Amino acid sequence: MKEIEISLTVNNKPYKLSVPANITLLDVLREKLKLTGTKEGCGKGECGACTVMFNGRSANSCLILAPQADGAEVITIEGLGNLENMHPIQEAFVEEGAIQCGFCTPGMEMSSFYLLTKNPNPTEEEIREGISGNLCRCTGYMKIIKAIEKASQKLNEKH
Amino acid sequence: MKEFNYLRADTLSEALEMLEEFQGNVKVLAAGTDLVVRLKGDMVKEENILDISRIKELKGIFTENGIIHILPLTTHTEILEYPDMKTAAQILYDACKSVGSPQIRNRGTLGGNVANASPAGDTIPALFVQEAKLKLKSKSGERVISVEDFFTGPGRTVLKPDELLVDIYFPAMSDDEVGFFKKLGQRNALAISVVSVAAKLKKSTEPNKFDKAFVAFGSVAPTVIRGNRVENALMDSVVDSREKIRYIAQLAWREVSPISDVRASLKYRQDMSINLLYEGLLELYKNGWNRRS
């Protein structure tokens, strides 16, 4: 299939790529850029495992065609933080044991990031709404909610 | 994913040009929250995909002489964040809130939800009762139709191959108008509606009476439908008791013609159409037919 030139910024790094039109942003991140932190769950926008920040808002990267990401600013879980320099959201997930198999965690943390950017002091109800696009089959969500509450405190203390 | 020829229009005139050129063998791509799923499932027959998502002329919200215009590439989140939308278009606001998930609302557009023409499209019953009009444009001209006249069946509309939906507009709600949008899904987030009901009532000067009533149902017929019997009953009665509301809501049974599918049985959809309408009307009645604060 004919390839299309796209330029995009991922985790503040600019990229120029040649991609077929029938792959998704998720494929670009995982296969072309080897940023495998972002996961593919359902591939239909229902599980949220592929959640990234796309032009400042959370989005399912499995539903964005690669050419639609031309010119976009993307932040993935790798851009949030790493082992040496963890983001307060990542710290809180570890501290609260909000991770079991870990497959939903990157998407869950990206949704938490979007939520806390928009609403630094969410209620439990607002946290539930904020992660309503992310499925977790292990934890039963309670520890994730606790982790987001803790992350919100950490972020507020920092400022 | 199936192979296709990707086309991108950066302006409205480019898009209309390409629609004319590819006459029908082209599928319009807005955000893709639905279309990309269908491309992956090989459910799109067109060979050309026309990406309109960058057309600035088709994005934004503005009010002009009491009419709210929501341009088709405006996302559900942008509608929810727009100042005053909660009062000026409370029914559509509530419908947008019930769409998908935060991620889907951040990407999915109002125009996409309308043009997709799903009988379960959440914003459509709301647009019916908000008396929305749609502007359709092609290279050779433009026309305005009522949202009710747009749909001809599941996924089917009166849109001609060279036409594009370019504006969605409706009057801002006045102080004497109240309404609701209610949706029943199998769960709260990311659930396609089993039944949805939207209603708008224009209060009369006499208590418990209405000069105008608009009621629409989603997911209970091949397209979203108006409930004329229910509307007439609301306008003909003094709606001053729980019993009268129950009686009026039961008329919904005769309006709807649902099917049984994976989400619900025919009978359940019929019963839930009545119950959702009853619940919505009762909440307003208990609040003295005033808007909830």
C-alpha cells in the first residue's frame, strides 16, 4: 500500500515517518517507534489499554489512523516518567499496589494523567468517571481509585 | 485493516471537490472512533477514505440570534466544555455526557454521530427534541433539512454522494422550556444504548400544562423516532399526578417498534421505553416542572 509521510511529536521528540494509511497511531508507537508501553487490548476503543495523550486530550490510539496523527503532539506512558524518574501517578500506583497483571496500567495512568490535569482534586465519583474508559480485569478498581487519590495529593503538594 | 486510498482535505472546498470526483466510492472520515473499527472489521465497501478531520471551517460553536450552531467536527468534550451549553442545550448536553468514555468523547464528533445514522446514536434523540436543523452542502449548492428528515434507516441518510454535513443548529432553550435525556445501557460507560429517550416541554401559563411537547426515542426502531401520541397526550392533558404521567408514558408502547438483538429483547425495549419516559417526566413533575439545579 502507498506510504504517506507524517511528522509528529512523541514525548517531546519530533519524528518524520513514512507509513501506510491503514495502520493506527498505536501501530506507529509500538512497531515503528518501539514504544511498547502503550498496549493493545480490544482494538475497538472499549478497553482503554492504548490510551495516550493526543493534542492535550486522552484518546484511544487504536482508533486514530496513522495519517491522522500527522502534526500531532503525543504523550505516551514512556513520556510520563521512567524508573529513575517516576511520575507521581506512577509512584502512587506502585505504592498503593494498584497493579496486578499490569496490562491496563499504562492506559489507566494516562487517563489518570488527563483527569488530574483537568481536575486536580477529583472526588471518588469523578475518578470513577475519569477511568470509565479503561477496563481492569484484576484489581476490582478500588486500589486504582486509591492510587489516583494519592497521586492527586502528591501533585498538589508539589505545587 | 483493509487497504484503501487515503485522501485528505484541508478545506471545505477541497472536500466538496473530492466528494464530487469520487461520486459515492468514498467514505468520509471524521475522528474515526466508529469508522476505524469498521475498517478493521472489513465492513467498509468504499475504496477511498476522505479524511476531513483537519477542516477548520467545520469546527466550533457559536450563537447567533438565539440559535446555537455546532459545527460538525466539534467533539462531544468541546460541547460539554462550552459555556452555557448546560442551560442553553441541556438535553444535548446530557446526551453528550452519556457518549462512550472520556477518550471517545475527546475524539468523537457531533457530526460523526449524526452522519453515522445509528438508531442508537446518543445525540440524535436529543437533536430531534431540540428541533435541530442540518445544513448539507455540495459543490453545486446547499440545502437545510430538519434532523428528523435526515435518516432513512440504520446507517442510511438522505445525504447525496457529493454532499457533506456542514452545520447543525437549533434554538437555545428558553426559561419556560424543560427537558431530559435518559439512556439505558448495559453499563454506564462505553455501552451502546438499549433504549434512549429525550423530551422537551414548553410550559403553558397554566400550571401542569404544556403548549408544546417533543419526545424522541432511540434504539427502538430503524431510525430515531418522534413519539407523536405521547406528545399529543402531554399537550392535551393537565399533567398533575403520578397516575397521569404513568398513563402518558404507557402510550410509548404504541410508538416503538424495536427488535430483539444481543443487547436486549423486543419486550424489554418496549417496557424500558415506557419506564425511561415515566422516570424522566416524574423527575420533572416532582421538581415542579422546573429544571434541576
